Amino acid sequence: MTAVTFFRARFRARRGGGRVRWVAVTLLALVILAAIFAPVLSPDDPARQTLDQLRPPSADHPLGTDALGRDVLSRMLYALRTDLLLMVFAAGLPMLAGTVIGALAGYHGGSLDAAVRWVADIFQALPVYVLLIAFVFVLGPGTPSLLVAFGTLGWIVYARLIRTEVRRVRERDYVSASYLLGLSHTTVLVRHVLPNSLRQSLVYLTTDMGLALQGIAVLSFFGLGVEAGTPELGAMVAEAQVLLRSHWWLAAFPGLMIIVIGSSVAALADRFNEDGEAG
Amino acid sequence: MTLLAVDELRVSVRRRGTELTVLDGVSFAVGAGQCLGIVGESGCGKSLTLRATMGLLPPGATRTGGDIRVGRSGLAMVFQDSHASLDPTMRVGTFLADVVRRRRGGTRAAARRQAAELLAAVGVPDPDLRLRAYPHELSGGTRQRVSIALALATDPRVLLCDEPTTALDVTLQAEILRLLDTARAERGLGVVLVSHDVAVIRQVADVVAVMYAGQIVEAGPAADVLDRPQHPYTRALIGAVPSLDGPVGPFRPIPGAPPDPAVYTPACRFLPRCGHGDAACRGPVPGVHALDLRHRSSCVQHSTHHKERT
Amino acid sequence: MSAGRLRFVAARLVQVLPVLTALLLIVVLLQQLMPGDPARVMAGPRATVEQVAQVRRDLGLDQPIFLQFWAYLTNLAEGDLGRSNRTGIPISAIVGDRAGATLWLMAGGLIVSTALAAPAALLMALRPRSVAARICARSLTILVNCPPFWIGLMLASVLALRTGWLPVGGFGETFGERLRSMVLPSLTIGLAAMPLLARSAAGSLRQVLAADHVTTARSLGITGWPLVRRHLLRNAMPPAVTLLSVQAAALLFGAVVVEQTFGLPGLGAELVSAAGQRDFPVVQALTLIFGCGIILINLLADLSVALLDPRTTWR
């Protein structure tokens, strides 16, 4: 390696994003707090239908009421709960499944590893989003089938990451040393191999949460996501679609909320990435 | 006649928010028909010196000081790795004719003819056939000849060569060095050749500058520097090269590693690896330039010995 | 074409087979995943026991799974995709009817996203420290997190409902109407696909920019637009095409969303409405078609990238 390539490898453009990141963290914290304290903050019961329909924003209803006379602000606060929880689980479950599968495959190797790699290769070449619709359709709408569909299709990336890392770490001396000391397979895997492998997965998890949020919103927009009537941001946009001409805010605000959550999470993901590059 | 003079060149690199001075007052000059050899371990800044002179610093590196006087003459550069340094998607002839036309104008056909002549001049057999080849289809030696032809196509007065033979085996190494030497003699080129290999430097250089940790530590006529080295680093560097023509000595790598740019000081930077340091080495040591043919080094021990003896 | 290249093409074609088989298997097995008795679901809630049994026999659901798979394959080979549960119309006819709008949309989206992404990528790669590039990068982070249906609705709200410049939905009858009706959907899908495209293109441009051979070209006095055109784009194109094809699946998903949002009579809208009405054969056939489309796009991208690269002489 000559001097020039050395410096090129060492050099990483620093993004001067301190302020942006701070804004992102604050926004995300606010959103999470709003979701936690939704019952306290809501002016009204999100499910209570009234004859006070399609009111523009006012003191009683800061974001107005929807076509069924429900308070939109309350629905949005409760929708935050739905979307944040679904986002975490729809991204977290695949990570959990992928980590377990990848760790086992990487650690034991052999035919299990070959099988996992084969399945992963094929899944990678399949159209994930279309299968997502098909799976959710087959399983019927609702939270459980959403999570099953995301879990079935999302584990592959994590399994790959973990498998590669496990195989790499496994080759290192200290693992074989502790193995010789007579620790069980599980102990070696959990204590020594996994902590070293998880960092990359976490980076990907932050990216994945944004994708999951979009996926949930889109499926709910299609009417294939959460159960009808559950407050959810994508579903709220869908309900407002026919009212776009007269009540544009009904579609605008839930959509903005999705963007705020997604962008803040993405800004955090950037932070993780940078840490990864520096370390 | 001096074709290129570089005076007090300083380059800094940004690493995790701090500016590190990696080239610290490098000065050298090269005249017509002269070959300056810059030698040093990898990481000492010799490639960066050429890149800075050429005005092609990698991202993150900036020139913070110094003066580069090129006169009316043009500069061209030959790179180390001919595999990476030629555009893989372009036929050799297309690229070469492009460069010729940018420089000299004329029709496509004329540029093509001149490209073939250039290839023949650098000793590529069957130039018309080679013009139609992609870089990956050529052997390493031919590729490096093509790189030299490309550089010569811009009619430079000074040729900067960054480890031009490192990627090649010994036989090819000698051929490429001979080719550079012929080009120098025939065209009156000034050549600056950078290498970590003392044997290569010995073969072609008239003047030698030894670089260590971003500075020139010893410079002078090749025979003086390589046969009567003053600086302990130069001595170690020569000792680290197995020699066939000199007295056969054991191969001794230099113990330790060069310092990181983050800990560069005005004191002697070779001190931690040098066996003969004292308090004087911990003070500021003199800078050395290669602007003329006097033999000098930055080693304070040597100059005191020298004074004692005279 | 040399023997090495032919071998490469053959090897890549063979790689498709297991993926295709897996897709077919999944599509057939989807039925088994449906909760409850598929025959009962398809026969409808008011069907008698006899009717359900009849449906089961008709569909071959009483046969072992590999026979079902074989039957599906033989039908497929004859171009028979089955019939819609709701309307009884052959699915091949539905597909023929609806493919047009989807293809229009994909083409429009590709044009818009490329037109938007190319300048953004060049800006971010060539002048990474400029204010414009920073603003561009930040806007992309926000844009990538905008749900496509929301972009569509907001565009429609401003450019169609408020001003009446463009039609809100539909597909148009004449060529001119059709073009006008494609503007909003194309813009939506283009905006949704553009951030990832721009980022990956900027990434591959940056990589090429740092490559040694670009330094060589610059040392020979080649700068500015000739450098970009002759050396940067040529080398950045293959990785960009590969990344684009990897994102084809997302683009197709975007098409589904946009068709639904703007009421375009395309395959995606059909998939969503069939899924909403639990029309299994249609969902099955469209999943297969979309899947094959994406596999084909990836295959073509891989082949064109490999064959355009003069270095390809694999094994």
C-alpha cells in the first residue's frame, strides 16, 4: 500500500450533521412520548363516533373531525402507538429470527449452513414486496399476519450478516481457547460470538425500521394491514383520500407524521453508520 | 536548466477532524536530462509528494504551503499499478488517440497514427494490434509501456514516476527502467522517480533524496548518498537491501516502524529507531533540501562528528 | 460472442431455474397457508356442503400436493392461469387487459426517476461539499421516507384538484389524454424511486472518481465534461444498472401503490382489489407474474452488465 492509498483508506468525509441529528433525536423522543401519553394527551376517545362530522380544525378539535365524527388528533396520537409498535416488531422479529438462524448456521456449519444459504439465495432473488401482499392476503388482515409476513421475508439479511460474522469470529483464537476450556456450545455462542456480531445487524435494523414503517402504512392504505377501525397512519390517509378536495389536512397530517418518524430513524441510522466507520 | 523546482512543500491530511501535516517542507529540483530518485519506506510521503506536485491530491489532502515552479514545461505522471491506472472500459488506442488529439489537435486518423508511433517508440511490438486491445488483455510489462506512452503523448518536459516498476518482475523492471532512461536521454526529460527500492534508485538516479516521515532527511549526488550515507536512516535503508554487487552482508530489516503523522515533531523523527541518539537529537533538527547537488543530511550527530573531525 | 461469454450466459440462465421453481412452489403452496378450508373460502359463505365438495374436486384440492403442483404447471404450460373467483373471467384475459397501464407507468416512472436522479447524483458525487449537494442529500433522506401514496395524494391535491391542470385519475382513451393522465402517476413513482437511485448512483460515481484510472486521466489533462462522459459514466454505469435492477422490486411495489392511488387499471390495482375480495386465483397468478417480471429484470441487468464489460470471460 502506497502512502496515497493509505490516506484514502483512512480518510472518511465527516458529515457536519450534529444539529440535524439533534433535531432528529428530539423529534423522535417527542413522538415516542406522545405515543406513550396518548391517553392523557387525547382530547377525546379516538373511537367515539359523533354527528360532528368533517369539522375543520377548531379549539375543541385541534385537527378537526373525520367522516365518522371522530377527533382526528386523538386518532393520530393512538395511531402513533400502533405504528411505532408495529414498526419495532416488524423490524425486530426478523432480526431475532435471522440472528438465531444465522448464528446456528454459522456456528455449526455443515449441511444446516448449506441449507440456510440455499434458502437465503433463493429468497433474495424473489420479489419480497409482492410476496408481502400475497402473504398478508393469505393470512388475512390484522396485526399477527403482518408480523408473520414481515418475519418470513425479512430474516434473510440478518441471517447472512450474522452467519458471516460468526464464521469470522469463530476462526479467532480466543474462541477456540474458551472452547478448549470446556464451555458448552451455547455459552461460547452467546458470550463470545454474538456480541461481536450484533453491531452490523443493529445498523441494518435502523434502516429496516424505516422500510417496515412504510410497508405497514402501505398495506394499511390498501386495507390489507391493521384491522379496520384501528387508528393507523396509513389507514387514516386512505380514509381521507376521497375527501382530498375539501379536507386536504386529513390526508396531509398523518402522512407528515410517517415522514417525521421515518426521517428521524434514518438520521439515527446515519449516526450508527458513522460510529461503525470510525470504530 | 531547472525544469521543475518544488520549494517548502507542505501537505496536510484531515483525519477524524484534525489536520495532520504529512509533508513538512519538502524541497527538490530537477533539471533537463536529470533523474532525481526519491527513496523511502512506504508511508513516508514520497507518493504524496508526486501527487501534490502534479496537483492531484487524493480527497482529504490539501496543500497548505510551498511553491511549485514548473516553468514552461509540462508534467506527466506514470503510476505504480498499471492494472488499476488504465481505464478498463476503453481500448488502449482510443485512450491514447484521445490524449494525442487533446494535446496536438489534428484528425482522428492522424491521432491514431501518432498513437501507433508512440507505442512503437516505447517498445511495444505490433502496435497496431495492441491499439485495439483492452488494458486487461495486455501483459503487465506492456501495460506499463502503454502508461509511459500515454504520459509521453502530452509532450511533457518532466516525467513523475511513482514506483513504476514495483508491480513487475525483475527482468521487466530492468527493461522499463532502461526505457525511462532512454526517454530521458533522447528527449532531455527531467525525471523524478519514487521508489522504496534502493536498487532501482541506484540504477537510474543521478541525484537522490531520502525521505522519512514526511521530510527529506538526506540528499545529494547518487554516488555520495548511496555509498557514503550520512544519516543513520539511509544507512539502515541501504543495509535493509540485500546487495549483490557490494560486499555481501546479512539482510537486516530496520527495527521498529515509522511514526504516525499525529506524533510528528520538530525533533529527529528517526530517533526512536536510531541507536545513537542524545539530547541534541531531541531539539529541532535542520531541514534538508535537494535543490542543488551538495550532499547534506539532517542528522545532527553526523554534523557534530563532522565538525569534530575538521 | 466468445465461448467464455456463452458459458457465462448459460451459467446465469441455469441460476434462474431454482429461483423460478421456488416461486412456483410458493405460489401453489400459498393456498395451503390460507386459514380454514380453501374450498370453503372459495365456494363462498353461503355454499352447501355439496357445493364445497364440488369446488374441492374442481380445483383438485383433494389431490396430493405434488399432483396439484403438476396440474398447475401443465395448465401454465398451456397458457392457462385459471379463472377469477368473482367473475369467472380467465385470468390470462385480465392480464392482457391490464398489463398496458402497468407498463406505461413503469416506463414513465423510469424516465422521471432517471431524469431526477442523474443530476442529483452528479452533484453529490462531483461537488460533495457544496451547499447544494448538502441540501440535496438532506432532501433525499426526507423524500425516501415519504410514503408513495402520500406523495401521490399531495401532488394530486395541488396539481389536479386545486388547479385543474391535470386529471386526478383514470387512464384516458386517446393517446394525448393518456399521456396527460400518466403525468401525476409517473411523477409520484419517479419521486418515490428517485432517492435510492440517486444515492446508489452517487455512490458508484464516487467510487469511480477515486479510482486510479481516473487519476491517470486527470494527470493527462482530461478534466471537466470529457472526464465525466468518457471515463466516469462509462465505469459508473454497470454498478448503477445492477443497483437499479435490485430496486426493480421496490419500483414494482411502488407501481402497485400508485395504480391504487390514482385508480389506474393496471395489474397492481387488480392485485390489491383481488386481495381485498379474497379472489385467490387472481392473487396467485399476479404474484407469479410480478415475480417472474422481477426475476427477468434482474437477469437482463446482470447479462447486459456482464456482456458490456470487456473483461467478462468467466469460467
